[in-house]
Amino acid sequence: MRRSPATTPDVSIILPCAGFGTRFGAPYSKELHCLAPGVTVLDRSLEAAVELAESGLRVRVVVVIAAHKLDTVAYLTRYAGTFHVVFVYQDESFEPGLEGAIRSALPLARGPVVLVLPDIVISGAGSAGCLVEALRRTRVAGWSVVAAEERDPDVLRHMGALAVVAGDAGMVVEAAADHPADPADFNAFWGMVAVAEEEAHRLPDVVGKGTDSPLPGAAALMVERVVNYNTAAG
């Protein structure tokens, strides 16, 4: 029998949902965009987290919200029996955007921490069990990413770009930059980031401006596709 998700978690998921989704251009939150009957972008983005819960881990999902995101709060009730879902408003005293969302969530996170973006969907070869394996790798490397190969510079300029190389124990992040102005040296981008508990305080630096990324040296779990649903067209 699966243990209650409401007890002390084995792993915490940070799910930033406070944004306005301006580029998406819909009258509803972009993570609630329907991909199939009864299936939203948010459902697809949480599939790897559901796998963690199904593996027997107690999973806490820390959802960062703002006053305009109560539709997302209501939708997430369907996961109350799967995760320990807690909500926190984004603290406006922190940096705006994703960095501030992560800082708002960290005080509620316990155990290793995974950053899952509600508009990012991971699929295809390598996606099954990828987060379970990423967490296993953090025990050695401290950090791991789930990533997809990408060579298009226009895509890399708008993502968390990575230079991924082969290492002795698999693929490894050699360099990383968030939204790089010059993406020439990068060949992939991340879809999820996992970090050991003792390093979790550095998670905001993954997306921070003017700070060195903590991702070089991270284990890289490569999947076939990482799709960013920035627009209603996907």
C-alpha cells in the first residue's frame, strides 16, 4: 500500500504557477490548456512526478501561485490523493519571475527537490522513469537534469541551455546558461532539474541573472522531446 503523501516527504516538487502567461494569449491559465479529453498541459507536466508517487515515494508538490491563479488551485484538487499538495503565494519581495517563485517555495521543500515547470512536457524515448533515475543520480552528482538535444539557436536562446557531453557514467552537463545571448556552444536544454537537499538553496541560481549556474557537473538524463507550451499552438 502506498504511504500517505501528507506525511514528511521523500522528495519535493516545486511547481511555479504564478505567471500571467502573456505570450500564451488565452483567457485561461496556460497550464490548463486541453491536449486531449480530460488531459491538460499541467497533467502532462506532472506525469513524471506521478511516477515518483507510484514508485512508493512520498511526494510533496509546492505550488507557487498568485491571486489570479485560483483556477489552477481548483484543478489541482484531483491530485490530493497522489501528492501532498501545498500552496504558497509568490513573495513579491523576491526577484520577479521564476527565480522569485523558487525562492518562495524553498522554505516548504523537504528532501531532494525537483523543479517542474507547468508548461513543459517531457515525452518520447527515455521519458519513462526519467525522474526516478534523475533523483538516483543526485545521490552521487548532487544535481541532475532531464534534457533534450537541441541545435536550433532560436530555441536555445529562450530555454535553459546546456552543453552536454559523454562522461564515464553517462551524459554530463559541461556548461549551462539560462536564455543565453549566444547559444553557439550549447547542444541541449533542460526540462526538469533535480537537486540533493543540501544543495537545494542554490536552485534559484539555475535561472538567476548574473550568477554562475550550479548545473555544470550535473548528470543529464536525455529524453526524445521536451516541449514548451508558450502558445496555444504548442
